[in-house]
Amino acid sequence: MAAEAPEALIFDVGNVLLRWEPAALVGQVLPEVDAQRVAQRVFASTAWHELDAGRLQLAAVVAELTASTGLSEHALQDLFAALPASLTPIAPMHRLAHALADQRIPIYVLSNMPAYAQAYIVEHHSIFARMAGCVFSNEVQAAKPEPEIFETLLERFSLVPSRCLFIDDSLVNLDTAGQFELMTAQLVAGASDVETERLARSVAGRFGLIDVP
């Protein structure tokens, strides 16, 4: 028996709608440091997760990471200030989102994002105006893969999980989504243009779209 077609699509932002390359960001802003090492210590830290979740303010995160990474306060402030503009569109996913919206298929966002970065991307990327709804982690004091953020999205917009398809780059997040009976698809971080186009076409087909411009 064929699986039922989804009725709504839920996008992650980082590495799905917008390109998120922390090591490249570090290398651009702080060329004198080991970019991979610093990116791991900053953006995989508990402090960063708490900023995403809206449970710590940026100034507190800067203070904590200054102590734990050895980077100066000024360096961290520069790094965080440059982050929002570094999030650039992943074109096939934007075309998919616009194509679905054009057909009045509801599209949503479920994303971990600090408040200051959220404000920037919503202002600078028109696709967010086409969303039927967005839930950002900082707004609800919970960040993926914490179940509370999934519960918020589903309850706020009265979504039936088994009729929604969720795209994320993280298997941990997709595992939590699966526990809520969401259909899932992974766009691996750093996927090539060809791989991204292939996924976009596959997802479009699941919604009955023949092609994505």
C-alpha cells in the first residue's frame, strides 16, 4: 500500500533553507585561529545551545566562551555579529518552498536560531513571509532535539504529524521528529548542488508537483 502524500512541509533553516558553515565563518572573521577547532568549541558548546534555546543572553554566552575558549570578548563579538549575513540561501530548497507556496501547500519553519540571527534572516530573506508559520527555538525556550519545540509547532498550528514532512540536516533531530510520527527527509550538511536538487525534486514529487523551477 502506498504511503499517504504529505499535506505540509516543515523546513529546518541551517543547512536546509540557508547555508550554515561555521568553520568557514570562523576562518573569515578570525583568520589567525584554527577554524575547525574554534567552530567546534563555540558552536557545539552548551553555551551556544542555551543561546539558541533563548535560555541565555548573548552577553552571557560571550562571557562564558571567553573563559572557555581563550578567545577575546572582542573576537567573539565580531564572530557573532558576522553570523546572520553568512547564512545564505540554498537555492533548490528556496525554489521548492516557493513552488509549494504557489500551490497553496502550507510550509513551516522549525529551527534552532538565536533571536538576533532570527530577526536578521526574517528581514532579509523573503521566503519567510510565505511560511504558514514559524517556530524558532529562542521564542519557546527549547531547542531541537528537545521534544518541547516539536510539540509547540504541532500544537500551535494544529498539525497532524503523520501528514507532515520534515526536512533537517541532523539525524538526531530527525529521530525526535520520527518519535512524533512526522515523515522525515535528511539534507546532509554540505550536500552538493546535485544532491540538493535531487532531494528537492523527490520532495516535490511527494506533494504531486511535476517539477520545481
